[in-house]
Amino acid sequence: MPLPNPAAEHRIPANAENRYEVRRADLPLSCPMPGMSLWNSHPKVYLPIEAEGHAKCPYCGAEYVLVA
């Protein structure tokens, strides 16, 4: 029986959803976000979300919404 991997439990699937909610603590916002598996993703890009409250990744089309 394999031992549990605490780091794997906190992973966010990269490019698995079309919409992600983020908080100010997540800024500066990048796609993929920290905690996402990078091996199956695209190069990291920073997204300007502060002014509009939403941003869309030019690589994968993921939409990010800034919530309170």
C-alpha cells in the first residue's frame, strides 16, 4: 500500500476547468497557478486581474474571477 503524499493532495489540476475563482491572496495571478501540475500545462503567464476583476489565459482559455 503506497504512503499518502500530502503534496499531491493539495494539487490543483491544470487546464481541467474553464473557470477558477481566485482571491487577493493568490495575487499576482499566473496561469498555471502555483499548486497546479506543470508537466501537462503551458508556459507560465501572468494575468492582470486587479483592474477588471477577471482575466482569461491566452494559452488555455481558462477564465479567472477575483472574488472577495
